[in-house]
Amino acid sequence: MTADRLGAAVFGTGKIGRAIIRGCVEGGRIRVVAGVVTSADKDGHDLGELAGIEPIGVAATRDVESMLGRPDVDVVFYCGLGDPPSVAGHLAQFADYGKDSVTLTGLVHPVTALGADGARDLHDRAVAGGARIVGAGWNPGFLLDVLPLTWAACCSRLDRVYAQRVADMSAWGDGVHLECGIGLPPEDVTPSASNRLDECVGLIADGLGLTLDRVDTHDEPYVTKSRRRYEQRVVEPGTTAGFHKRCIGVVGGKPLIELEMYAIFAIDESEDPVSEGARVLIDGDVTVETEVRGNWFGDSYPITAAKAINAVGPLRQLAPGLYRPDQLPAGV
């Protein structure tokens, strides 16, 4: 709680951006000194008020350049939506100003997200600007990639890496609900850019030193048979109530890494074949099975924000460049 704490800017004040603001204020290690919004109705408002807490004396702005020109901004939390090239464009701009950045939107495995050339270009921009970049969070960024990688690294012979997460997405942000097509006919829904399991597979493979033959991705809407409601949102029967994703990394002609995720709006145990939770199964010369439990399942935004906030200290121990979350030093 000293005056020389790191200064952070928060880009985007949707649900995860608000969680970042609250997490920084509650944690006390990082000061929120600036924030960028994209809508005129938020411009000029106090970031604390936007986050649902007491005012913190910092006004939101739509002027990205003025935020980046501030000497008290050490790190930027990118909390906006966008496809990987769009996200990379923002992060490259931050790096040009010498600002470290943590993105809550993808890029946990930059080569998968951007291609080898795109990842190299972003890395080079970071090095030139003297900045560090990482994609970090809970999922992706830990639960379906760093955690199974950690357990798999305990095997001498590895036969299978499997991880599954089942999430009730009712409390997720409106932007993600829109992106996932919640309430729309399934034929009108395109695969969501969020929770890209191919990036998680790529991270696990790189962390284990494996060369992937290919990655098979399956992504389909989850259609409800019953009417569902959470707060003001209603999802009618026959429409999209989430997604089911599977991603398989093939190594040496055999499936080796398999990741699976269900995100379902208002999980109904009488209809849905899964219940909320997560598990990791590693098969090889030893077998490890882990179940993940806790009270964060109902709303995973605070724990996601905490992972990103706590990534800042380890990130700043590294040389300028672009990193995966598993490459960060342990600790905060």
C-alpha cells in the first residue's frame, strides 16, 4: 500500500474489466490509474463507480493515446472482445509505448492464435518497445492448459492428457452471451472466439516439447429442450443455451491431448447430461486424476481477474517479449 505501487490501465469495462478494477482495489498491490471505454455513455465516469464500488478518483476515457502517454501506467489489462489479430493489434500498440500488457482475451498460445509469423511479429514489437505481453486468466490460462501441463510433466511416458470443464454460463457477461448466440436458433450461431481450446492444446504440446501432427476441433451449439431463465434473460426451448467444444491434439498418429468444455446457460440437472465442475486425467507410466471444486464455479470472473492481476509481478521479472502463461515464474 505504498505510493510506488505499479500503475495499471484497464482497457474495457465489461464484466471482466470491472472484476479487474475491483480486484486491484481490494488487493492493494496495483493502483488503477487509467481506464479506456468504447462507449460514449461511460466516458468520463469514475472507474470505481463503473465497477460497482466506491469512486476511486479515476475517470474513464475513450482516448487510448492519452492513456498510453501517461508515465504512471506500467501495465495495461486488455479486457475487450475481439478476434486474435484485433487483440494483437491493441497489444502491439501498448508495446510501442513501452507498456506491459496482460490480455484476458485469448493469446495463451500465440502461435496457434496468430500463426508463427504473427506471433513473431508481436514478440518483436514487444522487444522493440521494451514491453512484456502475456495471455492469462483461469480458462484459458490455467484450468484446461497450465494445470494439465503441470501434472503431465510428472510422467516419464505419456499416453493421454484429458481435461474437462463444465461451466454454468448464466452469470457470464452480456458480451460473451451475445458472442455465443445465447437465445438464438442454433443455425444462426457461429463458433465462439472465446475459450479457444486449440490454444490450450498448443500450450500443453509446447510445454511438453511435443510436435502436433494436427489438431481436430469440434464446436457446436448446445440446444435446450426447456425454457430457461436467469435474472432478466430468458432462453426459449429449441434455441442456443451454450456450447460444447472438444479439441484433440494428435501426436505420432495417435490422439494424445483431449480437452472438452461445456458452457451451459442455467444448468438443469434434470435435462443436462453434465454437472458443473472440472477434472484432469493423466495416463502414462503413472496415472493422475484431479477434480477441481470450489465456490467460484457460479461466477468465475473474480478468480479469472485474480489470475491476471497476480501474473503482473512474475511477468515483469522477464525480459521484454511475448510469453505463454506457463512460462511465467511462480508466485505473485
